[in-house]
Amino acid sequence: MTRVLAPLVFACLLVLSSLEVRAQQSGNAPELGDLLTGDLLMTADEVIYDQASDTVIASGNVEVAQSGRVLHADSIHYRRGDDVVTASGNVALREPTGEVIFAESVELTGDLRDGVIHRLSVLMTDQSRLVASGARRIDGTRTVMRKAVYSPCALCPDDPTPVPLWQLRAARVVHDQVERSITYRDASLEFFGLPIVYTPYFRHPDPSVTRQSGFLTPSYSSSTALGAEVTIPYYWSLAPDRDVTFSPRFTSEEGVVLAGEYRERTPDGQFVIDASITRALTADADGDRIRGHVFSHGLFDIDKSWRWGFDLERSIDDTYLNRYDISSKDDLVTTLFAERYSQRSFMSGSGYVFQDLRAGRESDQSPIVLPLLDARLVSAPKYAGGYTTLDANLLILERLDGTDTRRLSIAGGWHRPTILPGGHLFRIDASLRGDLYHAYTPLHRQEPYGGMRSETAGRLVPELAVEWRYPLITRIGPFRHLIEPIAQGVISPDGGNPAEIPNEDSRDLEFDHTNLFSTNRHTGLDRVETGPRVNYGVRLGLYGPDGGRATALIGQSARAKGDSPFEPGSGLEDQMSDYVGRILVQPSPWLDFSLRFRLDHRDFTVRRNEIDLAAGPDWLRARLGFADVDRPPESTTGDFVGGREALMGFTAGPWDNWTLSADARRDLEDNASINWNVGLFYEDECIVIGTGVSRSFTRDRDVEPGTVWHLTVNLKHAG
């Protein structure tokens, strides 16, 4: 701890040496006041040179400052005969980094490499404290303390006498400035002053260390699937730019799971690899006992415009991630991509491999996409006040079992937004899109590796869209009101979706307020929305003076003809679409309400209803979620789903540092629980404690409904 004290004492000696010369010349002590020598400033009530003992003495509110360091003491003595410097009486040293050292007295040798400190107390930069009855400085790099106590817990400002929440008490503590570590011998961990754990040896980094190899806080849990479990992570700092964390999981029912995460920063990016593997005692659905996974992602800059990256997600079997509580994903995506951004253009090239973990899905039917090329070019506004766009897409998709697809799509457009007199917002969008497809389909589904049928198809889709908005804003009292009618007309030829064109990326359509005014509501390129149609609606708003607001949007779409390219149950299958909208109410930070809905256009029957309500102050926040999606008739894609679910939960923190949370999801159609969670969390400046219980009612092959309990205790600043 005296590593930072030595330069200041040395600075004091320089000043005292100059005082000695002046005293010898005048035969008297220097005048009282401030003395400036170079970049060193010293203040004292009195400075005396004792020729008999060859001692220089500065006393009375001595303060020495140099290079950001400040030393306070009642007196400083320098005995030239034995080359010893002593600072005594309320010694306090403030380091530029913020560390403050207090001592009753300090005695150092002339070379400042060895010395003794009496009654040492240190306030470190992370606000932790270290107190010792005495300390010895050795070779300028190590401080050995006896009868020391360390704790990061803050003391009560009104009464600092009670012991902290936890502390480390040791017979011997060594602070090594070279290794930047604090080592304890014959140490005990005390909670509220009561020893609960003894260890002959313990070590942790000092506050100057931001990363250092060593064991991290273990976690404990118990689950129906894995039994009792303990995870003991070890952090290994390989270099300033890379590290790894080993996190073996020891379970009583399934043995040991070897897990870890590797992280590295490169000159142009970074990447992470997260993986695990185990030889389970319980085999998976296929009888295999070797189970594991690997997740990895990376992102790298090529230059100021180009970058490339990857995402790797693979699991050895379908249920491993869920059973071992690693991830709830049911679809894993592996991709390699490169992309370029400029002021008004974007280009990308990528490849995808999918792993479907859902029951009944065959891996041979999952597509492999290589390559997928996209480009979008946008010109500066110049043509009749508008701007032009050019979009291009190339797709090659293959399956081991199923249809292979090749696609080339090119679209050009002209766009002209303008503001007409009176505040009318007007926009014209004209485009022409051409698509060319080539597909290979098995002749017989039961013989996927048999003969293949080759089909080629194409389409040309011109489109003209005109949109009008008229926002009307007025103020009544302290509130601002908004009424904005919106109308959009779209003209394009009927048809455009021949049966020869496979549907790979437009299967999960959801008609809602977000795509009410989209010219093509399909999510991908394989399906287009054609035919004359009109989209119309109104946007309402009420805005308060303190930031509160209430907004709403409701609208509908109408087609010129009754034949629709959309699936039954989508809300767009009839000539007149369902009504869609959203209501958002946020009158204050205490209340947040949103409602998304879709109403049948014939009788206003609710086809989709999603409610999200959060209410209460920060210390007691409750949430209610509800989703009711009408189950549609059987569609050709089979991708539409429905059901009714409710989510209820709350977060409470009525006491300082404590947080209690609970939530539950329930299937209202089957009147059955999906999952629930209860957690209790405590955190202050020196400790983090988290515990909780959760239960899942999901069944999936070897995954059964189960309960998990977990506990984590983290002593801050001690590892």
C-alpha cells in the first residue's frame, strides 16, 4: 500500500532539503507559508532545521502536493544521520486514481523501498476498505499486513461501529503491486461478524485489475431433469484481446456437462464461441448419449463500407437445448454473410443452413440457401422532384428432400413525396418488377431421390400507388389533438402468383396495423399482392403537456375483385378485409396500455386481440398480457396458428436493494399452465444474491414437465 506513498515522501525530502540549505545559510528556520519548488507545493505551519540532530521538521497541518498526489500529516521528520523519513499524526495520502491511504504513522528508509506503517487503513478506488494493525513495505513492491480485515461493504454513515454485512479477516495479507493481487493467509469469511467459512489461502485481484484469471462465482440449482447441479466457472485471460470461460456443470442425474465460451477481439472485429458437450446418462429420442451444442457469432470490418460476419447455431439433437436449460429456440439458423453500406445503397451476400428442432420435422426437408444476394440502390432526388430505386435479388435454395428453387428478381421504381398547399401530404410510387423462377420438384413424394420435375416460370408486375395524408392538429387547453385521415390507392394487374412458382419466404403473413398501408403485405418475394385495391384509415392522437399521450390507428383494405391471393384466416381473403388497428395509452410513467386488434369486417367478431398492460410505480410494477388469435380453417401452407394465452406478472422492490418478481403463462383454451417463475434478488455495493423457482409444463419427446431451483451468491470485488 505504500507504493503510492513513496513518491510523495521523496517529494517532501526535496523540499526539506531546500529548506535545510536555506536554514544553514540564514541560521534560522524558513518563514511560515507556502513553499514552491518545481511542480511541488508544500504548506506547513512551521518548518525547523535542528542542526544538533541533523533533522528537518515540518509540523502543523503539513500538506504536500505533487503530480496530482496530496499527502496530509501533522508532522514530517527527516533524520539525515540514519536516513529515515517519518510522517506522523493523521497521515492521509490521496492518489490521483482516487485511492486514499490513512495511517497513524509511516517510517521509511531513505531509498523508500522498505519501511513500516502503523495502523493502516485504505479506501480503494472501488470503495472497498482494508484495515490492518500494521504493515511492512518490502523491496518497494510488496506490502505485508498483519491482523487485517477487508470488506467492500459500506458502513452506516450515522453509526459506523456495526460490523459490515461480510468481511474477510486474515492473520496475514499481502498486496503485491507487480502481480496486482491481494493474498490472504489463515482467513475466515464473516457474515455480520460471525465466521462461517475458513480457508488457509485465498486470493483475488486488487482494484487496479479489470480482468484476471481465476475462479468466478459458482451457482447452484436443482431440477427435475438434471437433479442437483453446481456450476463452477473459471475465467482464463489469455491475452488483452482474448479470453475463455470454462463452466463445467456437475449434475447428479446426468453426469458432467463440459461447457465454455471463448471470446476474441481482432484488429477488425470480434467473435465468440459458446459450446458444450456431455455423455448423458439418459439417451435422446434416437438413443444417442453424446449430446451437445455450439453457438458462435462474429462480425468483422473489411473497410469503411464493407463488413462480413457469421452466425453458427447447431445442436447434436433436437431436445438437448431445452432439456439442459440452454435455450428455448426451436429453429437454429447458421449463416455466413457480407454486406456493404453507403450513403444511399446496400448490398449483401449470404448463405443459410437451418436446423428445425420441432417434433415431426425432418432435417432433410430443411432448406440450404447458398447464395442469397440482395442489392438496393437509391438515387438522389432529381427526376421531377423524385428519386429512383433499383432492387435486385438472387436466390439458390436446395433440399436433400423436397423442392429446389432458383430465383432472380429485379425491381425498379420512381418515388415522389411532396407537401401540397394546405398541408396535404402526397406521395406517388411507380414500380416495375420482374421475377424468374426455376424449380426442381420430386415426381413422387415417397421417393424423394427418384425422378425430378423441372419447371420454369416468370412474372412481370407493374404497380402504381398513390397515398394521401392530411394531418390536422389543434390545441384545446393544455392538450394537443391530432386527426389524420389516410388513403392509399394501388393499381396492378390481377394474378401474378402462378402455381409453378414455389412459396419459400411468404408463408407467415400477419395482417395488422404495421402493414395496413404496404403495397405488398407478403413477407417475402415469392408471393405478390396484385389487383386494384384501396387502403384507408385514420390516425388519432391526444398529447398532454407532461409527455402523456394516447394514440390510435384503425383501417381497412378493399379490393376491386373478390379473388384474393391470401390464405383463409389471414384477414385479407375477402374482397373487404378485416379491420385492423392499435390503441396506445400512456398518460403517465405509471401506466402503459396497448391493444392490437383485428375485427371481422362482417360482424365485428374479434379475430385477433392482443393486450399488454403495465401499471404501477417503479417499486411495484404489474403486467398483464393477453393474446387471442382466432384459429383459421386449414390453409395450404399450414403455417397459420391460433389460440388464447394469458401472461401475468409483477416486479416489486418496496425495500432498498430487494427485488421480488413473479410471472405465469397460461393456455386459456386448454385451461392449463405453460410455465411460471418466482425470483428474489438482492444487490448492494458488496454482495449479490439471486434465487428463484420456475416450472415448465412442456412435453417434448424426452423433455418432461419439471421444476428448477437456482441460487447464486456473488461477493463483489472478491473475485
